[in-house]
Amino acid sequence: MHCALFFINFTPSFYGNDMVLNYIWITFFLAGFIVALYRLLFMGDTEIFSQVMQGIFSDAKNGFEISIGLTGVLALWLGFMKIGEKGGIITVLAKLIAPFFRKIFPEIPKDHPVYGTIMLNIAANMLGLDNAATPMGLKAMDEMQKFNKQKDTASNAQIMFLVLNTSGLTLIPTTIMVYRAQAGAADPTDIFLPILFATFFSTIIGFLAVAIVQKINIFNKTILLYLGSITALLVGLLFYLKSLPGDELGTISSVLSNLILFSIIISFIVAGIIKRVNVFDAFIEGAKDGFNVAIKIIPNLIAILVGIGIFRTVGGLDLICDGLAWCFQAIGVDTKFVPALPTALMKPLSGSGARGMMIDAMNTFGADSFAGKLACIFQGSTDTTFYIIAVYFGSVGIRKTRHAISCGLIADFAGIVAAILIAYLL
């Protein structure tokens, strides 16, 4: 599985390496400098170093602006989460999912409220509600940090939670369908099934990778029961949504997602009223935490975005894609999927960058072309691994990621392979 990763392993034991993120970050800079120097000396590109420096300052600014932009969202959702916590809703959710979570998060005490927060985060991700998922995820990460004996090192529970996030399980890829509609796709919803299959496969492989490393018994009856039930629920929802007319699917998906989200908010408030909680004061108390979290993630986010930006600016992804195309051609493999690969390679690094690659693929080759459709499937099959690591781990001061990056990238790679196979099949 190690050879499936897109980055070089500098140490004998990838899983035991606490410096993985450090090496990857250094690689972005050194590889970027070498490629830029090559372009200057052999291609006569006298603007490349100017572009790199402009990109560095621009990405640093973007990192700060993203963090500031998150402040309001974090304050809002952590405020609601505090109401739900005091109203008892989070505890109820925790008890519903506790038997399964106790098996995959053995470090967390029985029936702890953080189970409810984790469940809400995963549900929000599945519905494509990123603005709600991130604050809930940060809240869960903070709660898990309380049980972490080594505060600068990711615990098993935190790694499992992070990989489940980076695998990007998505039921309703509303935004991708909107972009396809804007690009003139004949049926903007035709990527719905392929994305669901690809992202589900990515999540399962990511879960198995972590379970193997952490020696979790995946054949436990409780785990099999919950996974089987979730799979059956997803399949049922899939058939229902697929039965809808194409022009109604996007609308119903959007309405359903936001209805569920607003219903959760109302349930928190109503539970607070029933428990005679001062709802407004509880909201303010939780909202204050949002500002503290936003400040903590600024340095981590800037560092990641700047490193990724350098590699992108010098054309590192283009070189990788060209090299892969040559390799596949040499062994006689069809290469019509290669033009969509920039989206796949960018997705673990930058969500906005991958979105730009997806839109570019649709504009260049056509929204209904193989490359255009496959780029959309790539965009929906996984999540932004390094962004999530920077934000989630950075929010609680974790520097040593252990096997989080390797397992996250294994999930990403599985999603990419699944997306390609499904695109050819369907």
C-alpha cells in the first residue's frame, strides 16, 4: 500500500513516523525550487520565480482569510452545539451510536457525549454540509484531546475520526451537480451514482486501513451489524434518490439537506427550553470557543496552503500527470482518464484547487466528456486530507500525526482507483 501513495517515504517505517507532515512540507518547497529552476534554465521562463513568490504571499493571505472566514461559522455552530450539549441532545445521540463507536474508539469513555458530536459531524459530511461539519469536527477533536495522554501526538481515536473525515463519504454532491449544470451538462445528476460508489469505497478502505494499524477486530458482530445497517440505509436512499427525475434530484437533495440541518438546530433549542437552559447564554458560551479555535488553526493552515501553492505554481502536478500518461502508454493501458487526473491529485491538497481543476476539465473537454465526468467523480470521491489535518490537528496543538497521513492517503488512493474503474464501467 505504501507504493500507492503520491509522496516519498523518507523513513524505514512510514506508520511509525511522527515527522511525515514535516517531510512532505519540505518536499513541496524543495521540489518546487528544483522544477522552477529547471523552467528558468532550460525553458527560459523568466517569470516563474516571480510567480512563485507572488503565490507564496497570496496563499499566506488566503490561509489567514480562510481562518477568519471560519471564525463566524465556528462561533455559530459551536454555539448551537453548546445548547445541544446542555439540552441533552448530544447525549441521546451518543447513546444511539455508542455500541459501534466503543468498538472503533476504545479510548473514549462509555456513552461520552463526544459520540453524538462525531455522529453529527459524519452526518453533515454525508449531506455535503461543510459549514456545519467542520465546527462539529473541531468540537469532537477538542473533546477527544481531553483523553489524549500525549497532547502533541495524535491518539488512535483522533486518527480514526480524521480518516473517516478525509475519506469524504458523501450522499448528496449538490455543489458538483450545480457546477455541472452551469457547465452545460445534459444531465447534471449523472455523476450521482459513481460518486456515491467511489466515496463509499474510499471510506471503507480508509476505515480498514486504520483498523488494521490499530488492531481493531473488524469481524466483531457489533461492527458488522452497524456497517451492514448503514450500507443497507445508503442503498435504500440511493434507490429512492435515483428514482427521482433528474431535474428534481438536485432540488430535493438541497431541500432535504438543509431541512435536516435546520431541524437539528431547532431540536437543540427545544431541548434547551425543556431542560430550562438559558439558551442565549449557552449559545454565547459556545460561540466564544469558536474564536479561540480559529486563532489556533491560522499558522497550520498558512503553512499547508503555502507549501501546496508552490508545488501547484511550478507545474508539479502537470509533470506527474505527464509522467503517468507516458507510463500507462508504455504498458498499453488506455489513457483517456489521464486528463482528469489533476483533479484527483489536487484533491488531497486543496479543495478549491481541485474544484478549479474540475471546472477546467469540463470547460476544456466538455461537461459530458469522459474526462469532464471523471473529474467530477474525483472531486466527490474523497476530501482534502492535508487541509483537514492542518485544521483539525492544528486546532488542538497536535504536531505528531503518526499513521493519520498514510491511512488518509490510502483512502484517497482507493477513492481515485474506484472512481476510474466505476467511470469505465458506467
